[in-house]
Amino acid sequence: MQELIKKNKENIVAHRLNFRHTFGRELTAFMHPLLGFDVIAFDDYLKTPDGQSTNDFITEKYGEAACEMIHALL
């Protein structure tokens, strides 16, 4: 459990500035110390259109680098 918490903290440190710059919101709003990145809450924030995957929406609107950052957080 400690390793998981450590990994999630490292993800926050590694991606927080780029996340805020890209998505206009603090990464910590979507991170739980134990559960990690909350992709459902993030999808709600993005207002991903029905029938479109979050992955496709992020790539289309924010670019491939943004999509790779989200994958790194998962």
C-alpha cells in the first residue's frame, strides 16, 4: 500500500505543472492518494461527448502529448 501511495505522489510531482497548463485545473483535484487518478471525475470535468472515448476526445482537443500524460497517470 505504501508503494502505491508513493507512486501516486510521484505522479503528482511529475505531472502537476503540465497538467495545470494543459487542462486548466490542478491535478490534485483528480488524484486520490491510494486509488490514483480518477478518470471518471476527469471525464466529467472534460464533458466528453456521449459516444466518444475520453482517449479520443483528449487527443482531438489537447493533442497526443496530453493523452500520453493521462496514460502515465493511470
